[in-house]
Amino acid sequence: MEYRQLGRSGLKISTITMGTMTFGGVGWAQKVGDVGVGEARRLVDLCIDAGVNLIDTADAYSQGVCEEILGEIIGGPRKQGVLIATKVRFPMGDGPNDLGLSRQHLIAACEASLRRMRTDVIDLYQVHEWDGLTPVEETMEALDTLVRQGKVRYVGCSNFSGWHIMKALGISERDRYQRFVSQQIHYTLETRDAENELIPISVDQGLGVLVWSPLAGGLLSGKHRRNQETPEGTRQFAGWTEPPIRDEDRLWNIVDTLIEIASGRTVSAAQVALAWLLGRKGVTSVVIGGRTEAQFKDNLAAADLKLTDEERAKLDKVSLPWLNYPYWHQRNTASDRLSEADFSLLAPYL
């Protein structure tokens, strides 16, 4: 297992992060999985034994049950080196202040997560989604307070747009608040939107990148094929709609290429898709999840898979998206003065 530095922080995390959204199976999370404590314990031990040192969860997963299960497994004295990341933003009750990124909700939600997970500190506390109704100054001040109180060690964001991130970073610099060390984003061969702003910002501003749903909800696992029915037991079979598929023919072309490369290497298509991501500029770790030991074992193996330049070129070509404005204009007229962050997007188009 390789360990990479998380953004500008001194913290090193494994290139594979264990995701836990399949734990609990309460409410909307039933579509993802309903792993109970016994099986969850086996999966956690499997990942830790493989060298994974970061476990990612969220208070909204199964309305707190996911955190409770994690607390039963690793609460109290933790195994040496195991880090916990959780997230906050979505509703955790029916009250008007039971959601969002206000000081009131952030502090109350953090304390509730600590109780559920039976721990004194959250290693990485991530705001799960943008809140346009709360001043960013209030959010960053509350996160800074949690760090200074010793309840949180590092803070990050998830699902922010480029200008959201830059506004938050600017406020942190101005007011000397704790700065985001990372962002957790959706980024796959099928959905490369993050390359427009989020990856360049990460390179330029020194943010770590954790990738959620790196197999596009299972679409890139190799189980889904062109002109075949959706396999029973998958998220798509259960009506899961993330990510949206904008171009089905392009998706199947990507899957065909993944399967071609996987067959030649005697590995799974999922491993190839994960290995492609781990070789992308700015990516620190991919968050893997699953219902079974077999799924986790297969995904964990991606940590040791190194693709050749030729294999990467095939995947890059079949998945390359249209270049949006102003980037096509920058390609045409600014290619003589591009930064490393600019190249993270524009290099394949030059």
C-alpha cells in the first residue's frame, strides 16, 4: 500500500480509503447496502490488514447508524494508525437547525458524531455539500473552533464548486482560520468534469483529493455491459441515479476498453479503472465501498496495479470529454504560458 501526503498537511493516508456507506441500510441507504456489525467488522479488519489507514463515513449515512456501527468496531482505543473521516451537512432531524453548515449545526453534529463513533477526535471532518444560506465566514470559524477545541484534527470539503472552494480558502487565509486540506469529489473515467476546475484548484492550492464512487456507482466495475440487462444486486438495479449517464454509447466504449485492458492483465475492469484514477494528477486516494469481502479484496488489489503508458493513453482517449469554454480558448491562445495546474486539464488537448 502506498501512502500519500494529504494536501499541504503533514498527514499521510493510504491510496485506498475504506468507504462505509453500505453499513446500516437505513432509509435511502438501503439502495446501497445493509451491512451489519458482524460483516462490517470483517470488512474493516480486511482493509486495515491490507494497509488502509483511513476509514470514511458521514453522519447522514443511514441516519447515524453507519457511524454507530463504526463506533462498535473501532470505538475507544483505536488500532495504531487508523484514521477516521466523517462528513456533515445533510438533515439529521426535523428541526430547522438540524442541517446545513451553520455554527449551531456544525458543532452539535460534530459532538453527536463523536458520541456515535465512541471517539474523542475526528481526524478529517468534511463539510459534505455547499450551504448557500450560511455565510462562509461562519462555517470556517466554526470548523476552526472545533480544531482548536481538539475535537477535529483536519478539515475538508466535498461537492463544492471551484468558486466555493476559493472563497472558503480566501476567508481562511484572511482570518487565519484552519484551512481545508482536502476535497472529496466525484471523478471517474465516465465523469471527468472535475478536471475543469476542481483538479486544477487542488494542484494550485495544495489540496488533497479523495474520490468518492470511483467506479461510477458500479458502472465501471465490468458487471455492466453494452446491451445487457442491469445485474440484480447492483446500485443501478435498485434505482441509484448517481452519476447521471449523459452519453450511454461513450460509457460502453469506456467499459469495452477497460475490459480489453483487464483481460490482457488478468485483473478486473474495476482494478483498471481505480488504477487509472490513482495515476491522475492531484488524486490522493480513492474511496472504495462494497457489500462483500470479494468486492473489497478486488478493489484493494488496485493499489498495486500500475498501468503502462499505452494502457493509459487508450483510456484517456476513449474517455476524453469535450473541452468547455474558456479552456478551448486558452488552449488556442495561451498555451505558451500555462502553469502546472493549467496542464492538469489542458495537456491532453495540446
